[in-house]
Amino acid sequence: MTDSKSQMEKVVSLAKRRGFIFPGSEIYGGLAGTWDYGPLGVEMKNNIKREWWRAMVYERDDVVGMDAAILMNPKVWEASGHTEAFSDPLVECKTCHERLRADHPKEIETHAAAHTKKNESVSWTEPRQFNLLVEAKLGAVEGQKDSVYLRGEITQGVHVNFKNVLDSSRVKIPFGVAQIGKAFRNEITPGNFIFRSREFEQMELQYYLKPDEKVAAESFAYWKNERMEWYRKLGLKNARFRDHAAGELAHYAKAACDIEYDAPFGGWKEMEGIHHRGDWDLSRHAKFSGADLTYFDEETKTRYTPWVIETSGGVDRALLFFLIDAYHEEGDRTILKLHPRLAPYKAAVFPLLANKPQLVEKARQIYKNLQPTTYNLQPIAWDDRGNIGKRYYAQDEIGTPFCITIDFQTLEDDTVTVRDRDTARQERVASKDLSLFLQERLVR
Ligand code: ATP
């Protein structure tokens, strides 16, 4: 393995060079804390979201999905506590006026050390709270526009629709509502590539329960495990749980646990949070909106405000850690050992020689046959540049699990060479069995 700092630099450079992630608005000098996903990045990101949706919605009977608007009535954020409490403590360096998070001691130390090195004195202002909600103006007439917020978390879009979901579907408590979508935060110190940005995507489950400590504790433990298993099944190593101490709980939480990843920038970092939110959201929205957000339990003939267990993960952080985890160097080869389900391309098809029309035609035909269909969304790459060695190199670097080569033997017996990314082993497979061959390896 490479040393940790250079590993991060290599991942960032690979991500740019091969079209995973670009700095946002780059030709205009960028916009701090924003990133654009390129041709391979969007595939990988969609794969992460699809895997999450499959595990959290399709493979369960007790969860339904929804997709709420990013812009919401500003009262939502009063009710949720965000206008009041969604803030970070900031200190300002009196020497250079840079603002840093008061709760990030390492950054403060590094900053102070930089001044000390230049024989400059360092002192800080008292910490001040800084609200993270991003404001926007809505309306047609200048001067009469209303202030709204871009949502700081996707959570509230689900809770304000609790009654709608209940009345329009056949869910019964316990049940969950899953959602994936963009969130925006005026982060004071965006950084570490896509780890902390100002626009990012979240994937969340709000799971509604009977208000009962035992039921909630069991559900909390269950969801912690489910979420950790999801990362593990998709091949992620180096993840752990970290329970929050009572003093660090967010304003809405009765209990919280992070799933952390051992990042090459400063060690364990939050990737997902599992939160016991109690009845905070529903009771606050009931109070602020006047709507009745209680639930009538047919079994016990009682009415109550449900409690909520939430799992809240970052799509971008998951993508970053899957990339870092998958990054390997073997000799002069760079290999992204991504789980096949997350890899941007499932396979690449090559004609052995680009200047032999018979080979190219046969390869095109096989490539076409493997193209995604409505039920089978698996992008396949085509490459006929350079020699086979270079093509393998290029596909390993972007994590393509299988390379399929059409050679002269194919023209005789209709078999192809399939090379495995991780073992570099090659085997002959009948071209008519290719689809099944890939299917079997991709569902694992
Ligand atoms: P942090 O302490 O790192 O700021 P948080 O505790 O504020 O994170 P939550 O509000 O619990 O994070 O958000 C849930 C998830 O959303 C996080 O686990 C993370 O994956 C993702 N997330 C939060 N803020 C950002 C950000 N600025 N950039 C990218 N992802 C983020």
C-alpha cells in the first residue's frame, strides 16, 4: 500500500483524470465546496443510490419511498429547529482573519503553527455561532422576493408528508419512508475533496415506531447493523461504529451513532449517522403547522405521536470512501477493486486487433448483445485503442471487473477470453453464455 497522504492525492488525481469528479465551475476558477460528477462518477453515484434503494425499499415490505421538494415553506425550518440551532461555533484568527471551526482542534493547531513558524502571534476571537442554512430569494418582483432556504437536510420533506403517506398507502406502524436527494449547507470549512462540500446528496430512512423505549432501542440496534452490513456487503473495509456521548447529541436526538471510515485525512470520519429522533419532528411540525400528525393504532386502539429512528448517509461520502477503499497499486498497475455492482462499467469488450474488420464486427455484435436492457442496467465499455495490455491497464484503473476479448479463436468456436480484474486470470467463455456469466458474478 502507498502512504496515506499520497494515496488520497492519487485518488483525487485519478478521479479527475478518468472523469469521476471535477472541481465545480472549474474554468471560472471554481466555486469552493462544489464538485461536478463526470461520465464515470455519475455511473458510480447512480450505482450507490440504486443499491441503497434496493436494500432499503425494494427488498423490504415495511418501507416506501418519496421525493420531496428542495424548497420548503420557511416555517419548516423553524419547526425543525434549524433556524435556531443548525449552527457551528466559529472562531476568527485575529492575525489573518481566517475563520475556523472552534470544535476542530486539529485545524486550529495547524493554523496556529503556521503563524508561529513565521514568528507571528496568534490569538482568537470568542466562538460565535454561524448558521449553516443557505438562503435563496423566491418571487418574480425585485424587492418583493421572499427568503427561503435550500434544505439543509432532506429529513424534513419526509416528516411534513407523514400524513400524506399514511393516508395514501397501506403502511402501518412500524414503517419507514426512504428518500435520496440534495442538501445544502453553508459549510465554513469545506474540504477534503468531496468529504465536506456545500452541496451534497443524502440517502435517508425515517422509520416510524410506537413511542416505547424498548421498541426504539431494538430498532436503533437493528438499523445500526443493517446499515453497517450494507457497506460491508459492498466490500467496504475499515468502517466502525462510534456512539455519541450524551453531551454531543444534536438538538433533535435521544441517541446517536455514527458509522465512521478510517480516512487517509486525519483518521476516523463520519460517513453515516443513525439517530433516535424521538417524537421531535412530528410533534414540532404538529405544533408549528396546527396539523394533526398523530397515528391511530388499530391493534391497541390508542392514538400517539410516533417516534423515529433515522439512518442518514451521504452519497458523496460513501462514494469517496468506496473509491479510497478500492484503490490498489500492484507493480505499475493501478486497480480500483470496486464491488462489481458499484463499478461504472460492468465489463469492457475489445476486438483483439482494431484493423481486422472480421474481429471488429464480431466484437461489435457481442458488445451490442450485452448492452443494457430495460431490466438489466449494466453499462458496458468498448475499447479498440492501443494494445490489449494498455486496454487492461485503463479498465483496471476505473474498476471494470471483466474484460472480454474477441480474437481469432472466437471466429472459429464462438468463445471469448474473459479476464478478471482482481486476479488477472483469463478463461474462455462461450459468447452465448456471456450474459449469464456476468449476471452470476454481479449479483454476488
Ligand atoms: P459533520 O459532523 O461531518 O458535519 P453532520 O453530523 O453534520 O456531519 P448529519 O447532519 O448527520 O452530518 O448528516 C448526515 C450525513 O450527511 C453525514 O453522515 C454525511 O454523510 C452527510 N453530510 C453531512 N454534511 C455533509 C457535507 N458538508 N458534505 C458531504 N456530506 C455531508
